[in-house]
Amino acid sequence: MLATQQAQAFQSSLIDWFKEVGKDYPWRQTTDPWHILVSEVMLQQTQVATVLGKGFYTRFLERYPTPASISNAPEQEILSAWEGLGYYRRVRNLQKAARAICENHEGVFPTQHSEILDLPGIGQYTAGAVASFAYNQSQPLVDANVARIFSRLFDYQERVDSTAGTKQLWQWAGELVSPSQPRLYNSALMELGQQICTNKSPQCGICPVKTCCQTSDPTSLPLKKARKKTVLLDELCMLAIDQKNQTILLHKASDSARRSGMWKLPERQAHELENQPLLLQRNYAITHHKVTLYVYQAPEKIELLEDEAWQPLTSLDALPLPSPFRRALNTLLKDHFA
DNA sequence: GATACGTGGCC
DNA sequence: TGGCCAAGTAT
């Protein structure tokens, strides 16, 4: 429960601070809902520096400036545009959302929060973000930044990732969202989490809303359930290159599989590769797994398994590859043709 | 409620 | 280094 006066003080302090020091991200220079949506989906579980640093946002929107422009794009093309961002399901859902907009909304991005929320891949957070950032609607949003801020602001000693915790955060978000300047306010809230109310070293001394904050131990919050333990995995692959045809054998992940639609080196059982030369060994992490990738020289005789295909070496750049395999192949091919 | 899903940055 | 985390969503 919050007095109106306190809420207004919180909002204006935050907004004033944001006007002074807020960053000038490209998605803050547009109100095009499609552009806002693309930025929000890219930023799901992904840091600003990653999206901005390698030019994903700009490149993606040059290629797909409207929902119509992506609705008929080939799977490999959209996955390639997403290569390196991870969570590849996101770009498939983006295309599904674009198709829904074309088919159910005559190509015009919907303006109602409930309609936005109905689009594939859009949950509570993203719906609130699009409604407030694109249309300046007074809709709350809760992401990791907001959860951290509110848990500290209200010294919330319960887990934020439980049903009750989530409900509490959204209630606070709803009570505090600015009725008059929601776009600025929501931007400011997330910026505060990014710049000041950070996870490891909050800058309470220069926080614009420090007089509102109830916690005395910010780094202990928010409370969350412990993470799943990391599992070690070995991944045994082979490098098979057909010199005559200038092709390479690759495997395409099936619809239901991890990294669906992405290509990688074909896997084999240990006994099939045990007498082959080891060409490369690398560690990489994926979700809660720690994977050791071994790449062996392929045996003379190869039996093709399901979803495996010989691909021209010249097509490698255009095929969507998960980052670890992109790196591994760069190294392997450099050595191979050295 | 629990779990799967990618990757890179940080300390 | 190894573990934690980030502008979450779907199942």
C-alpha cells in the first residue's frame, strides 16, 4: 500500500533523474511498435551490450522493417539473423507474431494490451513494454531490473520467483506506474536497475529514490530459489569434408530439439570415433550444462543419419550455426586448408 | 511449480 | 576458474 503522494514523489524523482542521465538507445528513438517489439524480444534474458555491440538490432530491422517483411522469410534466414543471440525460439515466435498481425490485424500492429499479450512469444513483461514504450499507455512491467528494485525498495524478504512473489511485484508495479508519463517512467525504472540498483554493487549514495528505499542490505536482495546445478556433458562430433565436391557433412536440429533449425557438426558414438585423430577440443556452456566438445576426423566410411546432409562449403556463411560450432568450424577449416 | 531454453560478461 | 546473471516465455 502506497500513498498517492509517495508514489508521485517516486515517479518524478525517477523521471527527473532519467532525463539527466538516461541512455540514448536506438529503441528509445522510435515509437514504431514493431521496432519496439524486436528490441524487447532481443533483450529477453540478454544484455544491452550484447544486442547493441554486434549490431543485431539495426541489422535485423534493416532486413525486417515491418511484420509483413518477415512473415514469409525462410526459417534459415531468420535464424541466421539471430545467430549469436541464443534462445532461437524467440525469432521463430517473432515471425509467428508477425504472421498473426498480418492475418488477424490486417498488418496493423494491435494497440490493445490484451491483443498484444495474445501474440506468440509475448508475455506479461513484453506486453507491458510494448504498450508503454510504443503507445505511452500506463501499463506496468516487471523484469529482472524491476524485481531487484522493488524487492529492495520494500525490503521484500520473500522469494520473488514464487507465485506469491511474482504477484506482489506486479501489484507494486501497477500501483507505482506513472499515469501521465508511463513511457518515461518505465524506461527510467529499468535504467535505474541497470545503472544504480545493480545486482552486485548498488550505488545507493547516488540513487535518486534512496529516500524511498526500505532495505539496509541491498545486495542480499532479491531472494530467489537456488539455481540448478551444472551438469557436465561430452559432445562427440566429426569433421567430414568431401574434397571432390567441396562439401561438409552437417546435422540440422529437429523441430523439437534444442537449437531447433540450427546446423552443427554431426555427432557419433564414442566407439565409432575412438581410432580417429582428435582435431579440436573446446568447452562451452549451454543453459545449465557444461559441454566439452570433441571434434574427430571422420572415418572413411560414413553412414548418414537422420537430418544430416552434405552442404557446400561456400554455403557455410549462410547457414545458421550455434556460436560454439561457428567458432569451432572457423578454427577447423582454417587448419584444414592451411 | 518446475523446467528448458543460448550466450557472453563479470568477478 | 567456475558460478552467477541478464529488458522472459512456453510447456
